[in-house]
Amino acid sequence: MNYRHIYHAGNFAEVLKHTVLIALLQALQKKDKGFCYIDTHAGAGLYDLKSVEAQKTQESVLGIQQLLKQNHFPTLVEDYLKIIKSINAAPATTIRHYPGSPYFARQLLRPQDQMILCELHPPVFDSLKQLFRNDKQVAVHQQDGYQALKAFLPPPQRRGVVLIDPPFEQTKEFDTAVAAIKSALTRWETGIYALWYPIKEKYFRTYVRQQLTKLNAKEILIAELSIFPDDVPVALNGCGMAIINPPYQLDEALKPLLPWLWQALSPEGLGGCWCQLMVPS
């Protein structure tokens, strides 16, 4: 595996993924009963935007740095920025350290909640393990994320969300992820599964929907954001989050968020955003 998340830390796809993740966990907080957060491809958990790797790609320029140019923020984005600013020195417009999904999730855990993180890449696993050392609410495993779905489902709490954010180095990665979710649903039918995916070609939007209809789920919420047109040959035109078994009214929380993110992150008005609630037949 050659993928290194540090090259993409803080980009526009991260902004979408992490704001949606916060919305998911806030929905779970509405009930007192504990929940479990499982991250199948956790990464290092925290990234330095001044590192050689991050500076090489400069992807945060069209992500978190572009977002900070706005004057007013929706409540969900304020919650997202509050976590980021908590690990960065003033002024608030200067961001050096960017959290990964595990760090965001940890800030939203209550005493009754638990987090299970899986990362296969040895140096990245070491960084993740060090970040959460001595944290009794967090279990870190050097394990293949898809195998983890077989090992850790269902969690004892019987409530929670699984984030599946694979590297998409393989041509059939989306198919692999959907197959893993389909299998996981047989063990934990009521679990929430959030699958992040890249959009590089126009046809892929239709393909995503076709594949997701194969899942035995009552509802699937799709949230997509593009800052470039689908037919422009760039590394990443857009991205999406497919949320299987979304919490009640999550779509209502995301519908106003997505247009705001699109306007903030696509200053030239390219691309677009979509929020669709699917009911598989």
C-alpha cells in the first residue's frame, strides 16, 4: 500500500468527510446510551500541514484554508472548526495541524462511548498508537480494515457508526467496500455505515447508486461535493459520502450544509453538490 494520507490532509474532500462525521456523531449523542465508533482505515490521526508531504501537494489550499476565508459559518461548520482551532495556536486563520477522522471522533466521545481504530501501514499505525496512548476509551489495532468488520461487529453497545475511508488504490475498491458493508449488515443490521469515495469521472455517480442498491438497507443517504466539473481531468473532481442506515433527519442537517460548502470551497462556481435519500428496492 503506497497511499499516505498526509498528502491530502485538509483538502476539500476532508472538509466534507469530517463535517458529515460530526453530524453523524452528534445524532448519536441525542440518546444517553453509549455508542461505538469504528474506523477501518484510520490513518495517523493528526497531520502537520507544514510537513514536506503536505507542502508538496498543497491540497489544503482548496480545503480548510479556503474555508477559513468565509465570514460566517453554519453551526455544524463552527463545531468542525472549533476542534481544529483547539490544536492550533492563534490567530484562528492560521492552521498548521489538521486532525484526522479519529481525532475528530474522539472529541465527541462521552464517557460511555468507545472507539476502535484500525490501520495497517506500520509507520502510520505507530503514529496513531502514540496519539491515543493510555486512552482507555480507544482501542488501536494494526489490522486490515475489512477484516476488522468481521472481527468487531456487532459492538457491545449495539449502537454506533463505522467509517470506511479506504485509499482507493485498487480499481475495484468501491466494489470491495460495498461487498464488505453487505457482509457486515448480516452481522449488524442496524449499524450506521459511512463510506467515503472519490469522484474522478462523470459516470461514477451513476455507478455508485447502482452498486448501493445491492445492499439490504432500509435507507441510504448520499452526500456529494465537487469543486471541478466531472469532465475536467484533475486528480480529484469531487467526493461523496454514502451513509447506510442514516440517523433520523440527518438529510435535513446536510441539505443546507452542502450548498454552503460548495459555495465556500468552489470560488469559481464549478462542480456542484447533491444530497439524495435512497430507499433500495
